[in-house]
Amino acid sequence: MSREDELVTLAEQIADGLPGVTRNEWMKWVQILQAYQAQYRDALQRAIHYAQRLSKDPTMRPAIQRAHRLIAQTMQRYARRVASLPRTEQQRLFGYVAWSLVVQGKQGRRR
């Protein structure tokens, strides 16, 4: 299995943990992560914590709260694997997750 195949497989596993999360919400979270990466060593954990805070924010719509709850839970589960990847591979992985979310949205739920 090639490295790219491994990234796609991991992306599909992450996307499977995000049922109903839109590509748009995912990409907003990825942008937060990228901003943290410019400043902090523990950027992934900070971005997960950010998603946890938004999931409990009463000013957010329920769908947005749910999306961020799922992002936080799923990314916490995969944090070690994602953090072990070089940043360029992380970016490709996040793009593959976004693509998988679009495919899931168009097909209902895969699998």
C-alpha cells in the first residue's frame, strides 16, 4: 500500500467519524488548526480544544455545536496518528477528509 493510499484510508476513517459534518465546517476547523500551527507546538490539541468549546457554546446553532463535538471527538481519537505525520502530509490528509465529506453528503452515508 502506498503512502497516499494510507492517507486516503485514514481520511476515510476520520470522515466516517463525522456523519453530517459539512465540508464547510470541516474546512473552518482546518483553518483554525493552521493558524495555531503558525504559533504553537501543540496546535492540534489547541484546535481540538477550540472545537470542544464551540460544541458547548450556547450562541451556536445546534448543528454547528454537533459538528464541532464530532470534530473534537474524532480528532482526539486520531490525534496521535495525525500529529506523527509531517505537516505536508497532514494538509493532504485534511483535503482528503474534506473530499470524503463531500462524497458522503452526495451519497447519503457510505458503507
